[in-house]
Amino acid sequence: MADLSQVQVKTFPLHGDDRGHLVVVEGMKDIPFEIKRLFYIYGSDRAVVRGCHANRKSQFVLINVAGTSKVKAKDGLGNEKIVSLDKPNIGVYLPTMVWKDMYDFSEDSVLLVLSDEPYDAEEYIRDYDEFCRIAAAEAKGE
């Protein structure tokens, strides 16, 4: 079942000096899983909504390494949490079975996504009504 209390903002170690900044993100240390896949989203404008799905197996951490965006997480039971990603050393952890929408991308946005699973189209739930039915059944213990 989706648990929005697990959706957490993560602040990653920021190192730097007069040469610039360095942000380090380590699996099983800074994030609660081993990183098996990464991808990034760029070139989306403010009107675009990305994501629009939940995952049965995959966990994610989203980091705007450039620019800004927002992430809306939903549990399928009417609860939601919105996180603004506006610093390159801030990310949001999304556990399994959380509906995610990424939106309000700045023109220079580069959204880095880290996952604990390789891509598997079969584990995606892309229909919100279906996700809500699954969440309601899980909440009832079915």
C-alpha cells in the first residue's frame, strides 16, 4: 500500500570550495537502496506533466541537478504530498506504490532519477483509476 509518510525530502552532502560544488549521493548510505538504474528528464516546459504512474517494485529518488521542478506524490486514497525540488543537493525519496507526477519544470531543468530496479514495463501502473482500486483493496487488506 502507498504510504506517503515514507515520501521524504533528502539533503545530500554538499562539498565545495572556490573551485565549485560537489554533491555526492551513495546508494545504501544517502538513499535507502542500491542504485541499479538512472535516467534524467530535460527539455520539458512548465505545462508538461511527466510520470503519471505508480510502480509495483521500483523505488526512486528524484533530484533536480539543474533548474527546478515539483513532484506530487499520491497514495490513491485521496492523500497527496508536493515537494519542490529547487536545489541540486535536495532530492525526494518515493517508495513503491506511490503515484508520481513531475511538473512545473523550469526552462533549464534537468531532473535526475535514481532507481533500485532495471526498467520493466510490466511493473508500471499507468491508469490512475486502477491505481486507486489497488490502493483501496490494499488498505482493506485484500
